[in-house]
Amino acid sequence: MSITKEQVDKIAHLARLALTEEEAHAYATQLENIFNLVTVLQQADTAEVRPMAHPMDAKQRLRPDVITEGNEREVMQAIAPLTDMGLYLVPQVIE
Amino acid sequence: MMIHTLAEYQKQLLAKKISSLELTQFFLDKMAQHNALNSFITVCAETAKAQAIHADELRAQGKAGPLTGLPFAHKDIFCTRGIKTTCGSKMLDNFIAPYSATVTEKLDDAGMVLLGKTNMDEFAMGSSNENSFYGVVHNPWDTRCVPGGSSGGSAAAVASRIVPAASGTDTGGSIRQPAAFCGITGLKPTYGRISRYGMIAFASSLDQAGPMTQTAEDAALLLNAMAGFDVRDSTSLNVPVPDYTATLNDSLQGLRIGIVPSFFGDGLNSEIGAAIDNAKSVLEKLGAQCVEIELPHHELAIPTYYVVASAECSSNLARYDGVRYGYRAAQPVDLMDLYKRSRSEAFGQEVKRRIMMGTYVLSSGYYDAYYLKAQKARRLISEDFKAAFKNVDVILSPTTPDVAFKIAEKTHDPVKMYLSDIYTIAVNLAGLPAINIPCGFSGQLPIGMQLIGNHLTEARLLNIAHQFQQHSDHHQKVPMMESSS
């Protein structure tokens, strides 16, 4: 299968990555090679097979709907790049 | 001071022949002497000494447990409160974990002394440790070679005996492959046996922590403390933890070992094949019987893995946004620019490649063809093992198709690098436990073999590995190293 530079640009945007021209071209070739490795999957007969999301087929555990974590805003924001008065700061989004 | 295993140091501490502080200082000195290996990202000298002093006090008060005062190292993927936790990435170069991983807490509570945080492939993605933001780790047996990955720092540190033991994590072979390349014992337990809480996520349905040690006996000691149910990990198994040291000396009489003939074909270094033949005869002398088995869907393992792992990686790593913690690009013009540049500037090439791949297989129009298809193939792979374990107790295979390769030999060809995980990957897809055990040398480079067991048979794997190590000496060999100071 072939992967175009346009496809790479689209994936990069979805993944929120900014790629240089050089990187985009390199990734197009490398992803193509990786997908060629993956094509063998298409030949597998999986018509009657249920998808497996968890290696032990475990079900999601439920717990009582009670608060277990305290408010640790200060601790968590101490490692944030930019905060002010308990708020995370980002470039202006709303005019 | 002589080099010893954890179990031996345990006896010396118990007999009060050494103190934890002496032991800790001994290893801190060795780490400094051999820092050219680059096996550490962070050395915790001061906190380690404080922990050692505390451990010695506990012992004096008669409050010491089996692991109290024993030093070790953590792979830098486990969150350690107050200590930098980088996951080998520029993204987390400034990240001081606000909480500790369950594994960190457990070993801390057991009284172990944390010597430092070991180097690793960025976000555990890699098979050579060449993807670390902190530089490549050198294989102590031949410093021109890679130590394997992603737990390459832990493997190199244990192999060179600059730490007595270390933790690792294994998503597609990241404990077993570096253990094989460096000639140590490395156990990847059953998925869910050890809590993933606070272990930085790569592919959540595959990630599993485990011990990396000189011997199976040491692995049993560490697993005793690491394993167990954790309410904070939604996929943790609520199953009692046996004493893994209690069954190490069980007999191997009647043990049925499965051998997959196609694993020993052209793709395998013939010296590895010969070393495993020797190991087979050792195990047969101990009462085991080898039986040929097939894993018909094994060729699907690598493609399935790279779809599943990449998909999970792309969603797990979406959390790095330059806003809440980690790297943030300077002077962003808008929010999109902040996201894109923070991620692009701080993630390395391999991580970006996997995020791209994962985003693609999960994107609209491709989900069924790739991700869903891979999840179905995953079941086929898992069913193969289920069928095999009806006839055999364990499966013996090579851990790697070849011994450690040269630094930079495979960095330009991701596919070639991925293919080196051929023997380890299916185990993660099926959630099985498996152990690497040293079984010979090719020239000066170690050879490892892998024993795969059914779910929750860690005790049996450790028992077989221990019995093998009682009747072989490959695990006792130590590389000759020049000190760097």
C-alpha cells in the first residue's frame, strides 16, 4: 500500500504533531514499509472471531460511586508549565 | 566486597555482616565508576543513603522484613514521588512525579533502597535503548553493542553488577529481550499480576512490570513484593500471591516442555539454536520431557502487535499537551500551535512514528480494516497458546533471533528493528508470563532462552529457571569492564 504526503499531513494534524517537510516525507516511506508488514493480517480468516480487547477477557470492575481522591489542585499545578490563580493558562481561545 | 545476589546479601544483612548503608555506598560507588555505560538517568545518592540508614535502624529494632535494606534500581517509567521521572523523554525531562507508582510504594514499604532510575527507550518504545532522550546505553559485554530495550538501562546495570537487581516493564519484550542481550534473568509476569498504577502508560492492554535480576531466586524474592491486587489499576488481577520462593526447589520430574520447530529455522542464529539444545538436555536430565507443538497463527503476532500497541500508544500519549505538565513550546501563537509544537519538539522520532501509525489505524475509515482486524487476530494468537497448554506445561523458545547488535546498526530501518521482537511479542498479546534465562554465549555476547507459561504460572517458571540455574553457570558470568573514572 502507498501512503501519500497528504495522508501523512492529515494524520499528523489529527495527532497534533507539526512535522517538517523532511519528516513528512520520511514518515510516508516508513509508514508504508510498516503497513506492508501489517498486510499479512488481511489474509487471516477472522470471520467468526470475536475481537479481544483484554488478554484475560476481564470485565471492567465497578466500585461504589464515592469520592476517593482528595482535592490536590496545588500539588498537581505545581508541575504545570503555566498557571495563574488555580487556572491553567493557554493562548487566548475566545475573542 | 564481593559481588553477590540479592538472596546472598539478604543473608549477610540478616547475619549483620554488613549494613544496608555499607551496601548502598558500595553500589553508589560502582555506579559512579561505570557511568560511561549510561545506564542511569537519575542517581538518588542522598535519598538512598537516608533509606539505608532507616533500614539499618529498623533491623536494629527487629522490624526488618525479607527485603529491608536491599538496594535496587527502578526503570525510569515508575513514578517516584519527589524524584524526577522522565520515561526517557524530553517531554518529561522536568517532571517530578506528584505521587508514587504502586510498585514504587510496595518496594519502598518492603524497605528496599532506591539507588536510581535507569535509562530506557523513550516511553518504552524501542528494542535497543537508542531512542532515549538521554543517549544510548552500552552493553557491558561489548560497549559497541546495544543492551536491548526498552529496559536497557536496567539490564546493563544488573549485568555489570553495578546494582544487584532492577525493575523493568515489558510491552512486547522490553524485559526479556534486554535481559537476553545482557545475560541476566528477566521475568514478565501475567498481565495484571503487578499493578500498572503510576507506571507511565505505553500500550495499556500489554504493559506489565517485572523483576530483572541475576538469578531466578532473586526474581522470586522481588516478585513476592511487587505482585498483588491494586484497586487503583482497573485491570489488576484479584488473585492471591503465592510465596514464589517456596516452590523454587520443586522437582521437574514429568514436566512437559513444548518446542515449536518453526522457531528454530533459518531466521535464528545457529549458536542460539545450539545453546537451547544444550539447555534442553539439562532440563531433560532433570526429568522434563520435550514435545513438539505448533502455534499456527504466530506469523500474525508482529503485525497484530504493531497495530494494537501503536493504537493504544497514540491514545495514551494524547495526554501530553503542553498544558498540564511536561514540556511546553515557547511563545505559542494559538492553542493548536501550543499542542503541535510542544508535542513535536519534545517527542523523539520513534514515538512520533508510533503515534502517527496509531492515529492512522484508529482514524475514520480504517478502524475496521486495522484495529478491529488486529483485535481478532489477537484472539487467534491467544487461542493457539490455549490449545498448546492443554498438552504442555511450558513452552521453550529463543528470546531473540540473534545476539546483541551494534549501536546504530538498525536505527534507520524501523521494520528491521521490529522484526527482532519476533519471539517475545505474542506473549504480551496473550497476556502470558514468560522469563528469559541466560543459556550460553556467542563469542563474548550472552544468549538467552525464553520459557513461556500459562496464565499465573510464574511460580512454575521461576522453579524451572531456578533448577536450570542450579545445573548451569551462564548466569554467574560477569562482563570484564574498565571503570570510567
